Amino acid sequence: MKTKQNQPIRVAFAGCGTIAPLHLIGLLAQSEIVQLVGLADPDLVAAKSLARQSAELSGQSEPDVFTTLDELLATTQPDVVHILTPHHTHVDLACQALQANCHVLLEKPAATRKSDLEVLANAIQQSGRQLGICLQNRYNFASREAHMLLTAKTFGPVLAARSFLTWWRDDQYYLQSPWRGRWATEGGGLLINQAIHTLDLLLWLVDDPVVSVKGHLHTDHLEQVIEVEDTASLLLCFEKGATGVFYATNAYPASSDPFLEIVCERAILRLEGSDRLTVLDRSGNLLEDFPQIAKAGEDAVSEAVDRFIPAGKSYWGKSHALLIADFYQKIRQEQPFAIDLTEGRRALDLLFDLYDANRKRQ
Ligand SMILES: NC(=O)c1ccc[n+]([C@@H]2O[C@H](COP(=O)([O-])OP(=O)(O)OC[C@H]3O[C@@H](n4cnc5c(N)ncnc54)[C@H](O)[C@@H]3O)[C@@H](O)[C@H]2O)c1
């Protein structure tokens, strides 16, 4: 094992764009055990700006910056690489890092093609390193509590599940990063980029193989700007007989909290946003409105995150920091991190099939 107890874990980032500051804050909350040693981005202005931000917030020296991951790996020899780049680069960069003997924390989606998932699986196996996927919504209070109740089979078998995701993405979002909105570089649209989180939660909570899926994908809202879908409706049939209905769109100007409902034999679980979980009886009467209680150790992560958010800036959720804290704890303890490639591809396998079916239909 390369990571030695009592020595900081050496961390590097590939990609210094929109999501990178969230990973930086997650790392700062772990500053006792990790050290950010390098940043790679072909856009050196972005890399230098993040390096400055890191030094200002941590009070330590700036991490070195590079234009390629190759150069970074050869020079800084990190233990862990976070891959925070456009979707189509994920598999190559992750394989490079694994071959250099690094653990990898990979932003979703793991890949843009089914065949690449096998390439990634082989690279993980050959390296003996861990690869974790950033599906941070599994760390939301509501999803975690619902998962515990469902795993304990508290309310009997799942009969049905539904989910609504109504968000807004305008043309500026796509113009800001032109890799978005293209089949070749984003690998899809709403499903692979935004709705993947909610679809993953639905599959994780129902926890039964999908035996059939029918889907309708549309580009209703930004036809002139993007090639990919911005709206999708799916009908899922699960092996033990449950039915799932899923609707998602990026065309709703009043972006709202995702809604997820799991109907079990003896109760209905409703998740609204990241924190609200209610349990109702089968007639719809409220049985329990769960108070939000942090798990042991989470308060410390939350406090550390609060310390590093620049004053006046809003912050959408602490789940990234919780996932990052858990990932490093597992690396430190040489234990497997739960959201590995097998978990990270649950939603991907399904949406690749949907994309294929949609292409054939067209
Ligand atoms: N988990 C979440 O909720 C969440 C939220 C937002 C974004 N993301 C994911 O984060 C990833 C990045 O998204 P973003 O919004 O930050 O994109 P972005 O366009 O803002 O930034 C991407 C950065 O990667 C750099 N880059 C491109 N090729 C590179 C390479 N070969 N090596 C190193 N750097 C490279 C670009 O120059 C850019 O600075 C995507 O996978 C996206 O889906 C996840």
C-alpha cells in the first residue's frame, strides 16, 4: 500500500473548472490527513487561480500547476487523483492515474460509452487501486435515512417508485463550457449529466435489477443550442415486480427540489430535496417527519466546510465534502469505498441502453 499511516495523503486534481472548488473545500475539511500537491488543466489561468485559492484558504504554499496530467504524475507523484474534467476525458485520465499507482476519485459519469466501462474495470483490477465515483447525493440526509429503512425492510417489499426532477439549464450554461450539449463530449444530456444523480438514488433505494425500461427522450427547450436531450420520461420494471416512473427536465425555469417516492407494502417514503424525508401510511397520512440528525463525525466536516466557504457565497449542499471525507477515511483504513465502479454504473448501464434504443428509433 502506497499511502503510509501518519503521512499526509498526496492529492492532485485533473480539471480546475466549475466543480473543482467544491473538491478543494472537501479536501480542506480533511487538511489533517491530505495535502494538495498538484493541479493539471490545459487552461493554466484556471489552474493558477485554483492554486491561489487553495493557498489563501489553507494558509499553505500553492500546489504546483501543469497543463497535462502526465506531467503532473511524473513530477508530483500523488497518491490520489481527482478527475474533474469533461465527460469524454474521464476514462483516459482515470486509466493514466491508475497506471501511475494512484487511487482515483472520479466525477460522474464514469464514462460516456458502455465499452469504456470495461476498459475502466480492467484498469482498476490491474492497478489494485480504488476508484470512487462522485455520486454525492447518496450522502444526503434524506437518501441515507431512506436507504437504512429500506435495507432493514422496515415497511415490507417495494411496490412502486416515482421521481420528478424539474431543473433549469439555459444557453449560457452550454456556452460557458462547449463540451456540454454534444454527444461526442458530454455523452448525452440531461440523463447523463443532471438526472444521473436522481436515477442513481432511485435504483439504489429500490435495489432490485431492472428487467425492462422504456423511455422517451426529447430536446424540447434548447433545440437550437444542444444536440442532446433536455427532457426524459422512463418506465422501469424491476425483477421482483415493482414499477418505477421517472420524469426529468432541464426546461423548468423555477428549478425545484428533486422529488422521490418509494411505495412499500406498509408505508410510503417521500424524499424532497436533500434533507426532507417523510413516511406516510398507504392512505397518505403522515406517520413521521424525520428530523435531520448528522451522523457521528459529520458535524466536524460541516463545520470545516462552513469555515472555508467565502463569506456571502451560497453553497449547494455538503454532500460532496461528506463523500470526500468518507473516501479518504476508507483509503486511510485500506477499506473499500462503497461507490465503486459497480455502484457507479447502475444508472449508466440503464441510460446507455436508453440512448441506444433512442438512436435506433430515430
Ligand atoms: N457531482 C456533481 O454534482 C457535479 C456537478 C457539476 C459538475 N460535475 C462533473 O464535474 C466534471 C467537470 O464539470 P465542470 O462543470 O467543472 O466543467 P468545466 O467545463 O467548468 O471545467 C472542466 C475543466 O477541465 C479542464 N480540462 C479539459 N480537459 C482536461 C484534461 N485532459 N486534463 C485536465 N483538465 C482538463 C478544462 O480546461 C476545464 O477547466 C464533469 O464530469 C461534470 O459532470 C459534477
